[in-house]
Amino acid sequence: MQAFGISDQGRVRRQNQDRFLVRQLPDGSVLLAVADGLGGAAAGDVAAQTVVDALTRLEPSDGPPEWLLALAVKTAENDIQKKILSDPKLAGMGSTATIVWVQNNFAVYAHIGDSRLYLWRNSVLSRITTDHTFLQDFLDDGSLTPEQARTHPFRNILDKCVGCDGSEPDTGSIALREGDALLLCTDGLFKELHEVAIAAVMALGATPQKTATTLLNQALAAGGRDNITVIVMQSAPSSSRSKRVQQNL
């Protein structure tokens, strides 16, 4: 396996409230995650980091992988609530979380919010996760087109987040095949680049590092109006600015 993650604050935001994780576990499996902090001045960066911190404590056990990921999300939610109780100025903070645990040729995932997981297989880019947004029901019933949603005034309102009361993550799994690639990203990528443009980059067949960096740079060139975080993993192998964070596995 090869995996690479990279994050950039973008061209407009004054702070990067995205966080990501690329971690190899003791049993050789790999844990990937992106988290996009919510709350602006209410410390979205703290919430996103809390999600990542909860995942760094996750260890393989006898529990089902989907259950373990959901438990990690619940742990992060509890930790966020504790931080808010200790510092009321943090009230209102939360985070998205898109998490993938790759082991034994399976990718098990947990997802909450509007970050995304994509599968690249046989030259086709498929979105695995569903956005937990106010507009999603309107997109599902066809009363709103994706083009209309991109500029809708309520496009950034989430129905679920880590830290929002009563929110439970979606979970599932994917049987990986040779040549598959996984893409995890925050909305700073897909709100700047149409999925056709993302697929065109994936089709180049470059290394995860090159693919992730190209996607990020294209999102910056398209405007970079939000923080941008990208992780690319391939199931078979195939100089940054100071405000940019990257990690290779």
C-alpha cells in the first residue's frame, strides 16, 4: 500500500481548521482520516484535532472494525463536549470526520459531515459517502441540481457533525481490488474542482504523493476559498509552503 496526505489553508482563510491522519497500526493495517473543523471563531481547529487525537488512540482489537470506528467517533464527540464544558468559549464547535481503516484488502469506513470518500476503480470515480447537509434531501429528490447546490446560501449547513447532539456516523466497507485507489478529502477540494476534473487527475496514474499534490494545487488555482485536505491511497503501488502540511506512508 502507498498513502499520502496533504493539507493547505487555501488562499482566503486565515487559519487551517482541517486535520488529517495517515497512520500505520501495529498489525500492518492503515488508518486514514480527514476532519474539517466547524465553528469559525469557536475553535473548529480544536474540534478537528480532537477527532484525530481520538483516532491516534485506536488500536486493533477483537471488536468489529465498523464498531471500533463508530466508537472512535463517539469518543471524539465526548471529548469535544468535555472541552466545551471546561471552556464555554468553545461552544458551537464541531467537526466532520471521514475515516477509513484498510486491512486484509478491505476498506472499512465511518463518515459524518460533508467531507468525502471516493473510490477510483477501472477508470471510474465513485463517491462512497453521502454528504450530511441540509441540501442533500433536495439533491436526492431532484428538486435541486448539483450546480444549484454549489452556490446555494444554505450549502454549508450540516445535518450531522462530530459534536452535534445525536449524530451517528454512516459506516460500511469496500472490498479492494488490485489497482484501486481511495481518495479522502474535505470540501475545500470538491467545491473548487468538479468531479470530472478530479477524475482526470486520478486517471493520470501517478503516485499518491503526486496525485494528492496535483489535486490540491488545482483547487488552489481554482480559487482556494477554503482549507483543502487530500489523502490518496493506492491498494497496489503505482517543496511545500510553510502553511502546508503533508505526510507520507
